Amino acid sequence: MNAQDNRDLIDKFFDFFETYNKTGIRFFALSILFLSCFILGFFMAPQLISITEKLLPFPIILYQLSPVEVFFNYTKIAFFMAFFITSPFALYQFGKLKVEKLDFDNRLNLLLSASTLAVIILLSFGLTLKFIFPFEVVFLYGLNTDIATVSSSLSAMVSTVIMTMILLILLILLPFMKKIIKKSMFFNYATLIKFKKPIVIYSAILAGIITLPLEIIGLVLTFLIFYLWYKILIHFAKKPD
């Protein structure tokens, strides 16, 4: 192997790690952003719930079914707040990995796609809180407000707002589907077929997070504690005194 071949090999080696480092930096930055938004969302959860209550056409008595319901609902609000905020950034940052060496038009399309997603998320948030969720409450509860006091679990209200917002985002995206598939560098027929199972699994997990009953959460946490104890016992049992 001559000197030129050695230089080419070294260049390829560093090119590989340059891409890897960029991916790692972007993933780390998105993780920090997600965590920051999660913490912010957790502490803003009471204010968001209070704002939602004030926008309703009539008062609803909220009750909690267990001592930990408020904590889990704050966590759910924080998770989806972080998810919605970081989604446009994730689309842009990881999209750059594919268009890093492509032309200006591809970079511009990527930026426009991320910006459009951010606008759709903000629009859906405003429409959900201001118009759609109050309409749902009137339609579902309003017929009996003159003869019965309206009450709801806090978990049901939080899940309904989040589910409504996600469905509205998907509904607004429908007119863009043809253009997304045609111009996107991420989605094509082969890719969608290839990742069919992960998409179904992740969709089920996301739907489960929205509607997950507190009893199942308690079951999972209890199981994890038992399993942790089991692993600790194994760890100490294999070490002689």
C-alpha cells in the first residue's frame, strides 16, 4: 500500500468519525432540549390545566382517583410538551444527516418542512384549547348541565386534550401528504414498507401513553421494583464474602 492509499484510508477514517460525532452531538443537543422542555412542562402543568379550565364554557369539578394521579398527569403533560417542542428540531437536525452534502434546495426544503411542522403544532395547540376542546365538552357534557353537576377525572381531561391535539395535527397534515411523499428525502414506498412494524409498535406505545390507566402504571412500577430487587440479589449472591 503506497503513501497515497494510506492518506485516502486515513481521510475515510476521519470522515466516518466526523459524521458519527455530528450525529452524537445532535442527539445530545436534542436530548438536553427534550429534558429541559420536560422539566419546564412539569412545572407549567398546573398553569396549563388552570388555563384549560378557564376556557371551558361552564365549570367542571375535577377529581383525582389516586394519590399519585396528579403526579402522573403532570408527567404526561411534560412528556408531550417536550415531544411537540422538539419534533421540528429533530426533523431538521437528523434530516441534515441525509442532506449534508446535497444542494441548497434540499436544505431549504428541510428547513421549510421543520418550520411548517412547528407552525402546525402551535396552530393545533391554540385551536384545541380555544375552540375544539370546549366544543367537545359542550357536546359531551353540556346536555345535562341544567340537571346535574359536571365532573371529570383529571386524567380523563388531560388525555382528551392531548389526544385531540394529536388528531388535529394529523388532520392538518393530510392535505400535505402528497407533497410530503413526493418531495421528502425520508419517506418513500420502500421505506414505509420496511419500517411498517416499528411504526405500528411506536404508534401503539404513543397511544398507550395518552390513555394509560393509572392502575397499569402502578403495576409496571411495582414490577420494576421487584425486578430491581431480583437483580440486586443476583449481584450480591455471586460475590463471596
